[in-house]
Amino acid sequence: MIDKHNKLIARGVDDFSQEGIAVNVFHKVIGVDYENRKVEVLDIKRGKRFFKSYDQLVITTGAEPFIPEFISD
């Protein structure tokens, strides 16, 4: 159960940057080298691939809101 409503507020890229967390939008991880702690990344907008090292890796897949249809009489 969420005890404070502010925990439900979405955070933007700038919010994470202020905490020292790098966020890459419009990028897709296409490979992970666990031994060397690197990911192969595709920059979707530019069509370029590159490798990026990491200390800790968190992969988020993104989401789209779902608004259910309600039956009304």
C-alpha cells in the first residue's frame, strides 16, 4: 500500500539527472555483456549503435496508459 500520494507522481528525465541517474530515452538495448558490464545500445532517432558501460543496470521497457472502456446504459 502506498502511504504517501507523492510516491505516485511520475518523475521526468531532469528529476533523475538531478539525482545523478542517467536516463536515455529513444534508445534500445540490443545486447548485454554482463562480464564486462557493458550494453550495446541503438539510438533509435539517429540509427547509431554504441557501447556503454554501467555500474548498476536498470532496464525499463516503457509503458502506454490503458484506458478501459466502460459500459454505460
